[in-house]
Amino acid sequence: MSNYQTPESKKQEFRKYLEKSGVIDALTKVLVGLYEEPDRPANAVDYIKRYMGAPAGVDVEALRAELDQLKADKAQLQETIAQLNQKV
């Protein structure tokens, strides 16, 4: 069991990963921005999303449904192409 890690070492490894990837700095900046905001926003999560660059007003479920439909359409078209290629 040489690959066994203690919970503390896992936490430390994860902290290093977050720091190395810039997540700690990005979160610190957004939290400082929220703290320094003169008028506190009603929804802090939306503020953080906007600050981090997330698009506003996007319906994720609608996008997932559209993606699923497009995947099904693609599979159907690939099947049609395969059938037509057999005829040629």
C-alpha cells in the first residue's frame, strides 16, 4: 500500500494544485472585489460568476438538451452516409 495517502496529505496536494493552477489567486481577487464593492450585490454568487466571466442569462439545461438533439441528429446523418456509401 505505497499509494496510500492520509487525508491531510490529500488536502495538501489539492491546495498545491489549486495554487499552481491559479485558482487561489482568482478566488482571492473576486472575494476582494466583492469586499470592496460599495453597494453589496443582492446575489453574491451572480456577482462572482460575472466577475469570473461566466455568461449571464444562459439556460444550461436548454443547451444540454440542444446538444443531445444535435448528437442524435449527427448519429442519424452518419448512418445515412454509411447506407449511401454502401449503395455506391
